[in-house]
Amino acid sequence: MLNTLSPSKGSKKRRKRVGRGPGCHGKTSGKGHKGQRARSGKTIPRWFEGGQTPIKMTSPKRGFTNIFKKEFDIINLSDLERLEGTESITIDVLKQSGLSSGKNPIKLLGNGEVSSKFTIQVNAASKSAFEKIEQAGGKVEIV
């Protein structure tokens, strides 16, 4: 059975033999006469537009990127339900639980409700998060 297997018709194609005399794409080997594309080892990038100003440069530019922007890992109060039962929540605890990446500073937002009393350490917190935790008898420490 294995000896009767063969590739599908048309799936195997012989490679183009170039540079082997005038009968088989000889002389210039299908590369035309002179020029950059006729040379070996020289490729032109796909985005090159023949020396004219590229479309990327001629299109209008908008906005800017603030290089001083701080990226925060955002944690809502509703996310802290996973950590119920712990009285002291530190940055390490948040990292181990998967709520924080550990690369960025952590900001606590007030989306959700607080049912238990706990102390949490974060890098920043919103006013609503502060108020909700303090109403429940907890404490927010900014590190």
C-alpha cells in the first residue's frame, strides 16, 4: 500500500534551471540587461517606490505619542473579590494572584463594591476607591 503512494498531480514542479546556456533561459538568465535587479545579492525593499517620495511621507501626520506617559496595571475593587480572606494585600500578592503583571505600577479604581475590611498597598488609587475601602473599615497605602 505504501509503495503506491505518490504526490498529487501538479504538486511537484521542477525548478527553473537558469544560466546554463542559450537554450534554457541562458545569457541573462531571465534578468534582462543590467540594472539593480540584474545584479546578484541586491534586493529592493517592497516599500521602495522608485525614488519618488514614499506615500508614507506624503500622507498627513496627526497627533503625537507622549514618551513620558506612565502605563499602569489597572485593578478594580471587583477584582479584589478573588483575594477575599486576606487582610493585607501587597503588590507581591497581586502579582502572584495574576491581577498584576509586576512590570508596571498598580492603580486601584473604584469599580465594584467592598464587603470585607483589608489593607492594600498600591502605587496609585482613585478617590472613589479610597472612599469605598475606608467606608468598609479598610485602609489604602500608597507605596
